[in-house]
Amino acid sequence: MKKRNPVLKLLATMTVIILALAFLGGNAYAAGKIVLKKYPDLKIGFTTQNFLQPLPVSLENAKKLIGWASDQGFPWIELRDPTAKLTLNECKQLAAYAREKKIEVGYAVQIGLLDHAFWEIFYRGVANAAVFDGPKTLRSLAAAGEFGADAKKKAWTLSELYKAVKTANKAANIAKSMGVQYVAENAFEPIKGDGITSFGATEFYANANSNVGWQMDTANFFAVSRVYTNPEDARAFLEKHIGKLYYSHLKSSSKEHKSTNVLEENELAIDTIFALLSKHKVNYVAIELNQQPKLEDCQKNLMKSIEFLLKNY
């Protein structure tokens, strides 16, 4: 019998390994999209907030991220435009490009309900949000500047709660008239105040009208809120308010109550969150990670996070 050339044998073995890795990596995505085995209905995307250091907001950079998202198999992105810098015309161009690339887009600004610039940014943002195909959401923070100005502040006062609810109701009504769903993200505020001198997310949603939606951040309960949330309380809040939820930021909070550079297990288990999202068909999920100055590090951390999700869910 003719002895096989050892070099050819080695090359053949390497080819098999490479093909196997390709299958487990890029080809683990059904129909070009990232799909979780256990939760195939969830649309796993990312927020462009992850890339704001190396790719500041611009038409060109947004196109780069939409194109990259398409190449990697993501079905959607949250386009974070903190001050609604992008013009309506630029957003129309991005919406057309996203349709071409088969990427859905949700639009988000980075302003709180009590911030003095809220209405200026909101009116630009709601017009921009309306042109994109996807969840048709305009996201802002619920609480922001009032906590940033006071490092010891732990909750809203009654007057702040009243103003936040009034502002959210008006914003949500305007957005609804334009075919857009306004959503507020849980952040600095506590999950619940004492109902007398301190107020938080529970009191906010108890008083907001039915047009006001919620955008959940899975780590903010633990790593951002000024009052740490017990994971069971976070779960109960999610179960109670999931009817108001339109999409989620998937972010991990470590045992040290810090947000992580790459997705790992969260203080409220990701499997618990995914099961509830899937059950109630709240399918849009955007991965949010700590920002990095280099583009390649942002991309690497995001794809490591996808590997974590594909392996475990």
C-alpha cells in the first residue's frame, strides 16, 4: 500500500479543523442571522453606544456599523445618537441603507426626562426615529442629569416624579401620533421608593399613561441604580411590567456590581430574562458593553459576547 505523504495528511487535517470552526462560528447563524438554539425568536442585536469612542456619531460611521452588523449576521441595531445630531435627511439615507442590508434599526437618544435639553433633543429624535424600519422606538433615559449633579442622590422627590411623568406622557403621546413608541430606560432611579419622600421606577410606571413604554437594561438594576436591587425584586418588576416593555439592553453586572466588558452571567440570570422575553414576545435585544477606545476591541468584545450566548442559550 502506498504510504500517504505526511504533509498532505497534515493539510487535510487542518482543512477539516478550519471548516469545522467556520461551521461553529459564522455558519452557526441560520439564514445569515444570529440565532440562539434555546430562544430562536429573540433578535440579538447591539447598540452603537458600544462603538462611540472609535466611531463618533456621523452618517459615514453609522453606515459602517450597519454594514458590519449585516456582515456579522445581526438582525438589528439600536442606533444611539445621544443629542439627535443626525439630520432627518441623514436618517432617511441610513434607513434606506439599512433596508438594503436587511438590518432593522431602533433609534435612541441619551437624555433624561428632567434634563433641560429634553424637548429640543426629543423633537429632533422623534422625527428621526419615525423613518426607520424595526421596533419603531424612540428611547431616552428616565433619570439622568438630576442624579449626575448630585452623587449622593438616591431617588426622585415627589416634584421630580410629577415632572418626569408629565414629560413622559407628553412625549409618548407625540411619538404615538407619529407612529413611534416612546420608551424610557431604567437607570439611576431605584426600582421603588418609599412612596412618601422618595420615588423610583415603580411609582413612575404606576402614574405614567399607557403610551409610555419601558426599555429595560438588565444590569442597571445592580450596577447603575443608586439603590442596589435584589435580583428577585428585579425579576418581580420585570414580570409585573413586561407588558410595557418594548426592547432590552443585554448587559451583565458582575458579583462586584460592575458592568462588564464582555457578556457573562448577570445578577438576574440571563436565562430567566430570556425565558420571560420569549414567553411575552418581547424579542428585540441589544447587547450593550463597556466602551473601548479601539474599534477592534469593541468588535472583539461584542463577538466574544455572541459566542457566550450561542454556547449557553
